[in-house]
Amino acid sequence: MTTLSNLPIPASSTDLPPVERRPAIPAGFLAGGLAAGIKASGRPDLAVVLTTAGPAAAAAVFTPNAFAAAPVKLSKAHLAATSGDPRGGFGWAEAVISTSGSANAATGAAGDADQLAIGRMLAGATGVELERTLHLSTGIIGTRLPLDVVEAGLARLVPTLEATDAGLAAAAEALCTTDSVVKVATTTVELPDGDGRPVTVTVSGIAKGVGMIHPQMATMLSVVVTDAAADPATLWGLLRPAAARTWDQLSVDGDTSTNDTVFLLASGASGAAPVGAGTAAADALGGAVEAIARDLARQQAADGEGASTLITAVVTGARDDADARAVARAVISSSLIKAAAHGRDPNWGRIAGAAGNARVATVAVLEAAGLTATEAAARAGTPAVLDPAKLRIAIAGHLVFDGAQDGPVAFDRAAAREAMSAAEVVFALDLGLGTGSGEAFGCDLTEAYVIENSEYTT
């Protein structure tokens, strides 16, 4: 019997360094979190990550939502002010604050003023410059942050920040809203020092987000920290393609958010030589960043609101990577496929239909992934190329469709249903058109998702 092992997997994911799901704070950072009282539940809701020796190079990717929240707007302004880059994608930073329980989105000028006040509180509590603060917030849209509660929380939290794994774990917990588990990941990579000797560099990340998640990021926040050395523009050049291949390939429910943010900070405290753009060291560091992003995205998909199953779409044989990623996104974003995954129904027709509707990503995502501005403008939103006569589909290791052999394939439906009972269900598609590959991550659609989101504000 032909199984999933007979279909190739994207080379990009197999080339990444291994990741451990544990908190590991790199040199040059302090972190911590606590329950300040923003959330009525009393759960942790305030986190801070602080550098120990001056500003770190910083890069970011943000939501493109027209209702971008006050913390997104302020963080962009601060990055632009510290680098001169008008796009606000990179700069210098010394402190990151996260508040959980209120999104501070669609709150108008008053919300902007609140966020600026929080920046001043953070600057005062930590002794850093206001423009070197970065901001994350998550929770209900249209609600104001309780400034007095945040200020009191900072007064308690900042003196307790630690250069320990426990401190990073506490920050990860305080990021969460409807997450059922904390999301952490770490890896290491060898980079040369000034004399060419190898130095072990740590890259670690924390993240939250399990609902309002769809490509062009999600209701998700992440802070990735490393003790590598690199200038801000180089970091941005590493973060954007990593996000395009991971977080921009993540969907839980088809809704995007007002607050999506990923920060990447490099302290330079490892002793490795500065990483230059286009070098072997940049390739190594970029792979480590992508490994963290990919694993955090998979954790977010697996913990999707109400989810019981992680679903992964693996696409190979596409005309190019942009088409492959488009098909993968279409498969894991389909409500019909998500429902079939929940019911353990090997309904390959839904997969074929979703693949046939796939459209290439937006200009911004395509540029981030490496296309030129001209190429991106020409390709954005166009249908992915697919030939049904060459398409092959496997569900949970069972080949179910082979266009070259007249389409549907006889398969053991009971065995396929049983295989779909695993914690992760893989839908593998080979388009038979080229060498392009990509993957995307999602989860099944359950009754629990509807229940949770029908009562979210009450």
C-alpha cells in the first residue's frame, strides 16, 4: 500500500535545527510575569522582558488589520524612531511589556494615550528610554486598560525580573488568554566569534494565541530572544521570511486580529561575532529563528480553541513555493476539512476542492518570503496552479487520490479513520508540477469552539 512515507516532505522544515519545548533564557535578558489584576479571573496578565546591558537590536512583524491596536501603533513608532526606518519594522529596544485581558484596540485617541502612559510607566520602572519600549496587548477589543492596575503591577514585577528560565516561563504564562497550555521553544546554533571559533548561541521564544487565528498572522503574540549579535535590519531580514513560512501559514478559525505581533530581539551577549546579511552565519541564525517560529505555530494550532487534533497540510511538487504554501493554507483553513478532521472522516473530495480554490498570498507576505516587489504584485491573489490529472492526496498515511491513475484510489476507509484518531493528522498533497513545497498548520473544528466563542465577553 502507498502511504504518506512515499510522498516527499518540504526540505525547508527538515533542514531546521531541532527544538525543545522548554523555556531557556538567552544571555542578556531578564524576564518575569505576574497577576496584576487586569483579568477578572486573577490569572497572570502582566509580563516584562528586559535587556541587561543596554539596547538590543529588534525586529518585528505586525497585523495588517485596519483596526491595528494601540500597542501595535506605538511599537511601530518606537522602532521607526530608533532606526529611522519609516516602516517601523526594526530598531532598538530595551524592554517589552505585555498586558493580557484587554486588547486596547478600537479605543480611539484615549486608547493611544493609555498605551503611551504605559510606555512611560515601563520606562520609569526600568530606567530605559521611552522610545526603547515595545508593547503587546491581548484580550477583548474595545476595552480600555486599567492604568492604575498596570502601574501597580509594574512596581511589583520589575524588581523580581530574573535572568532565569523560570522568569521566561512566567512571562510566557502571563501572555496567555484562552490558551490552555503555555507555549515555549528553544534551540541552539553554532556561530563564529571574531576569531572564527564556534560559539553556542541560544534562540528561544514564547507565544500565545489559540483563537482569531488566520494567515497574515493571528490573535497571536510572540517574543523571540537570542544572545546572537546582529543589526536591526539584518534581524528583520531573517524574521520576515520565517514568519511568512510559519505564522502566515497558521489558521484556527479564519479570523485575523487587531493585535498580532512578533518581536525578535538580539542582545549580542553570547560573544559571537555580529551576523551579516547574506552570510553563512545569517543562514544559520535564520534557520534557528524559523525553527522556533515553526514550533510555536504548531503549538498554537494544536491548542486552537476547542481543538482536539492538530492538522498539518504538506504540499510538494508545486510550480513554486508560493503556490505550495497557498494550497497548504487553503486546506487547513477549510471549515469543511476541519469538521471532517474532527469527525475522523477521510473525505478526500473536500481536500481536492479546497486545493482547487487556493490563491497565492498578499504582496506583503510574498515580498517577505523573497519575491521581488514586481513579482509579488503580479502574483498576489492569483489562483495557485493545479492539474487534477497530476495531483496525489494522502490522508493520515493513506493514499486516497492519484490523478495519474484516474483519480480515486481504493483504500481501507476503516484504517484511515483509525489513523485520523492520532493527535496530529497530516494531509499530504503532491501537485506533480515542479519542486515547490510548503506546509500549513491548523486544527479541527469542534462544538467546544462554538461554545467558547458564543460566550467570550460574558
